[in-house]
Amino acid sequence: MKHSYLDRYSNLNSPIHRADPRLKILVALFFVLSILLTNSGNLLEFALYGLIIASLVIISRIPPLFILKRSLMIIPFIVLISLFLLFDRTGLSAEYSGKVLFRGIVIKSYLAIVMLTLLSSTSTFPSLLQGLQRLKISKVFILLLSFMYRYIFILVDEAMRITRGKRSREFGAGKWRQIKSTASLIGILFIRTYERGERVYSAMCSRGFDGTIRTLNTIRLRMAEILVGFALVTIIILVKIFTHSHAL
Amino acid sequence: MHIPDGFLDPKTTLLCYGISAGWIAIALKRTKGRLGEKTVPLMGVMGAFIFAAQMFNFPIAGGTSGHLLGGFLAALLLGVWEGSTVMAAVVLIQCLVFQDGGLLALGANLLNIAILGAISGLWIVKLSLLRNPSKKLFLLACGAGAWLSVVIPAAACAGELGLSGIAPWKTTLVAMTGIHALIGVVEAIITILIIAVIKKIRPDLLRMSSDKA
């Protein structure tokens, strides 16, 4: 498999990795929300949030360089927005200049994406799904997601194999021919996938599948974790209150 | 086109979450009623297919390359409700595993990419089917549908940014739809070619979805 980068650090062992996925999802949501609700000019608040996230990264034992690399993904969007702000500033908030507003957006989206990277690299996808299911997300949807996740690797592998074969066969071919052959490969991959889906379904039926999947319940909310989560939320709220009275 | 966190204000975030959650709840109910438990494994595998299809790169002018987005293709092959549900699962995995699009912006991304991406193009194909189209006309309608399935979500994305007061309405709208009008042409060409292949080998798969839709 050439996509081990997917779940690369989610099997490490740290307090954050071990924590209940429900708790992680809720705290992450709360944190991102409070980042979003920060005034664009309040640099002190941003700095304190950055400090909290940085300490979480250290606790999680995920290489900071990895987080740094993943978080660069928002760059294209930032460029896009800055282009808009360059051309036309009508209808924008009068409270801040375009520069402060832009700086605020960049910091917010950066902090949020680091938080999200942290969430996804400290939890395996199945555990996130278990968490979502306990948070009352529709069971059918969770089932759909777990199927999808299982087959992504198989199909992406197949797609990579097909691409490699195609490249070695049509070295130097014209652009149009390349486009056409890639499209027909996707079409064929679809048909194969569809037929695979039907086979999977009949295999499941013959093993007694009745629409629900029963799994062991491995997540358990421990009191200590609840306290830590609660403490984190309290710290975030305190940062908000403190920086509002000491705005830079 | 995945919006990261920090670009949408709370009002827009909440609005998009509301619409998306409502739509997906209805879609899940409809797909469950129609095909029973058989849909879930099939839809799951199809979602993985959309992921894999996005891995193929197509050479475009001057060294750049693009890939399929697949919202329209999913809707055409599976039906509107199933297609948008599958795309919603794709968007959720992109967010939670690949950090493509933010946690709070997820509602908006679901609305744009999964819902609007699936529903904005299919009506043209349905319209063309009423007139018992030739193969050429059917493929043309598919191309138009695929084009719309890229351009309309882009316009919605611009609208959401405008509603959040992040970027000015008009410029964003013009720029976003302008860029995506070109990306849409690529999507249309790829989609037409893919559908032509499926139509040649397993035409029954296409017929099934158009009956359902």
C-alpha cells in the first residue's frame, strides 16, 4: 500500500490518542468555534490559543513538522481571498482595515486547521466514527462511512495500478488520447466497483447481514478524561474573558 | 473549493449546517425506503469509487492537470438522493481524514459540494430523457449537467463568503464562477467520456439510475 500516510500517526500512544473520541470531537468543535469568534484585531487572544494548541501538539507526540506540512493546505484559499481583498473592498466591515481583517482570517484558519490535523492524527477513523455514532449521527450514515473507508484503500490501490500501467503503455501519446484513455479507465473502474459492490452485498447476505453491523463497544468515557476536557474548555473560556478586558 | 475554517461567520456556518443536515436526513430516509439495506454496501463502495476516480489526473493546457470532482457522476449513476448522500460521506472523510475543508465549515462544504454538486446538473438530463434523446443529445445533456455541477457550487461558495462579510459579493462571484466555468468544461469532457464508456459496456447501470431519478 502506498497510502500509509493516511492514518500515519493515529496509532501512536499518548493521552490524547487514548481519549474518548466523543470528547475529542466536542472539545475540537468548541475550540474552533472560539477561534472563529475572536475579533480579528485581538492578537493576544490568538497568541494564547496558539500556545494551547502548541502544547496539545507536544502532548500528542506527533512530529510538529508533519503538522506544519499538513497545515499548509489552506494556502491556496488564502491566496484566493487576498486576491479578492486586493481588487475590491466595498461592503467589508468598516471596523477594521482590510489588512487587519485579512491577517485575522489567516490566523483563524491556520489555528483551526492545526486543530483539525491534531484531531484526525490522534484518532483512528473507526474510533472517530464510533464517536460520531455516540453523538447521535444517523446509524445508516455511519455504516455508509465505514464501508467507504474500508474500500477506499482497495480502490485507490487499484486506481494507482491502473495509472501506472497506462503511463508505461502510452509513453509520449498525445494529450487527447491520454484524456480519452484515462476516462475510459475510470468508466471501467466504475463498472468493476459496481459489480464488486453487488458481490460484497451478496457475500454479506449469505453471512446473515440484516442491515445492522454489531461491533464491540470499545470506547468508554473515563472520569479523568471528562475533567481534562472540562479543564480545557474552561481555559479557553478564561482566555476569552481575560483577553477581552486586555485587548491589544 | 473546500472552504477552511475561519472564512465563514457564525450565522453562515449555522445556516449551512442546518440546510445540509436537513437534506441529508431526508436523503437517508428516502434511500432507506427505496432499496432497503442493499443500498448501504453499494453506496459505500461507490463512495470509495468517487475517491479513487479523483486520483486520476488529466493533462490540461500548459503542464497543469485536473481531476474529476464527481458530484454529477454520482447523482447520475445512483440517483439524486443516493448521489448526494455518497458525496456527503466523501466530503466528511475529506474533512476528518485529509483536513480538506474545516470542521465548522463542514456544513457549507456539504451544501456546496455534496448537495448542490449532486442536484444542480441532473435536471438537464432528466429533461432530455423526456424527449427520448439520441445518444449524442444524451451525452451533451450529461456534459451540460456536469458543467453546472461545478459552476453552481462555486457560485454558492462565493455567496457564502459574501454573506460572511469576508469578501465582496460581486468580485467573488465573478471570479469564482469565472474560474470554475473553465474547470467545469474539463469536468464536462471527462464526464461525457466516462459515461460513453459505461453506456457501451453496461448500459443497464445508466438506465437504472435514470428510471429512479
